Amino acid sequence: MSIILTNSIEEVRQNIKAYKEGKYTIGLVPTMGALHAGHASLIKKAKEMCDKVVVSVFVNPIQFGPNEDYEKYPRTIDRDKKVCEEIGADIIFAPTPKEMYGDKKLSNDEITYVCPPYNLVDCLCGKSRIGHFDGVATVVLKLFNIVQPDFAFFGQKDAQQQFIIRQMVKDLNVNVEIVSCPIVRESDGLALSSRNSYLSKEDRENALSISKALNQIEKLYKSGITDTEILFDAGFDVLKDNVYLEYIEFRDYENFEKVKTAGKNTLVAIAAKAGKTRLIDNIIL
Ligand code: AMP
């Protein structure tokens, strides 16, 4: 069967209905497209675990701030289709903003938003990206309602996003299991990101300091240092001449609370700008 590429909610619903009638399990991989090997790893995992795989490709306008890169975000649907086809996904759902949100003004004056808990939003990426996670939670819930997946696949790379989605699923009783997939990196350590295409040669060199800082923190942790202030300073030393640091945060990966003493399951998350490009990365100790 050849892959179905559609921008129609109705067409997705019809296919999902047939899948449900056939008792197939359904996996959803939400993406913004410009697919790379990181996305491919999620789609492969979905393929392993589910009978039918839906990949959504949607650059979601309501998760971008006014000064962010919504307009210039890479859109490569023909290539994305090839990636999905090669892995054996069944449907690519690539709606237009109008298909998702109608003609309404894209604000909570006119459309319903999902508001994740303030404690999860007012930290890390949410501090600089006001409203971002409301937009993410809203679109992901819409995708869950359209596709009704048994499993949905998210990357550890967007750790805060994944934590917020898990909380939403719990709080709103969504019947889906969230599966976390590890970060895929270039051979030199740079975490794959659709935004890496913005990087000049020099930016890319500088961006490498992010994964190097994480490695340095991990190395010190493994040598017995658990004080997060010391670990922060070690990371900062690696980053300071290369990127504009937004945060290095140490959080418990189970409950997302700040930790002072690093231990097993501590998430170390970094956001920084290389040139004008904002990048995120993390490790779990
Ligand atoms: P995006 O298209 O950036 O919204 O990402 C879609 C999904 O792919 C999210 O769940 C991301 O966490 C995941 N993802 C992005 N980059 C990577 C990566 N390098 N490795 C693994 N998963 C990733």
C-alpha cells in the first residue's frame, strides 16, 4: 500500500475508522517536518510497536512567538514524504493552519487553548518562549483527538515538552501511551534539529560546545561531583566563548523539580543561541 499524504482531517478520520474496525494499533509521531534522522528514529520505533503509523507534519503557528521563526521554518514536504515512505509509515497528515484552526483569529480570544500547569511552563524554555507550550499542548491534543492513537512518540530532546504532554494526558484523561525516544546526534555530538539548517559554518562549530558542555558535566558527575553549582560552572566554562547561554538547568526527570544535588535520573538541559539560532539539548545522568 502506498503512503497516504493528506491535509484533510476528514480523510484521516476515515482511515482511522477503518484501522479501528480492523483492530489495528495506531502510532502517532507529531512533527513540524523537515524530517531528519531524529524524526526517523521516532517513526521507526512507532513502526516497531504499532500496526499503523501516522506522521503529522505541521508547522504550528500558535506555538511560535511574534519574533520567532514561523515564516522561515524549513518546509520540505516532498523529502519528508520520502523519509516516511522508506520507513513504511501509513499516513502523513500535513494540514494547513486553516484546516486545523479554521478562519478564527489565532488567540485565546477566539479559539480554545490547553493551558498546561504554570509550574511546568514558567521555567526553562517557557521563560523565553511565552505561550509556546500552550500552543504545543493545544495542537498535540487536537492531533490526539483526530488520530486517536494508542501510542504517541516524542523525543527526549524536547524534554520539557514531553513532560508537559505527559501531564496533559494524565490531567485530561487522554487514552494514549506516550513513548520517549533517545536523542539522535551527528557523529561529532551535535543533536539533530531542523533548525541546524540555519547554522553557518562558524555557528555550527560554536553550537558543538552545547553537547561538549553536557559531556563535561556528565564526566564530572561520573567522577563523583554532584553539586549542581559546580557542574553548572563546568558547563558554563565550555559554553561561554561560543554561544549565548539561556539556561543550564538540573531537574529530576521523574517529577521535573529542580535539583541541587545531581543523582541518577537528573536531567541536565541547556538552551543557547549559536549566532541567531536558538538550540536545545540535554542528557540524563
Ligand atoms: P519537531 O519537528 O522539532 O517538533 O520534533 C518532532 C519530534 O521529534 C519531537 O518529539 C522531538 O523531540 C523529536 N526530535 C527532534 N529532534 C530529535 C533528535 N535529534 N533525536 C530524537 N528525537 C528528536
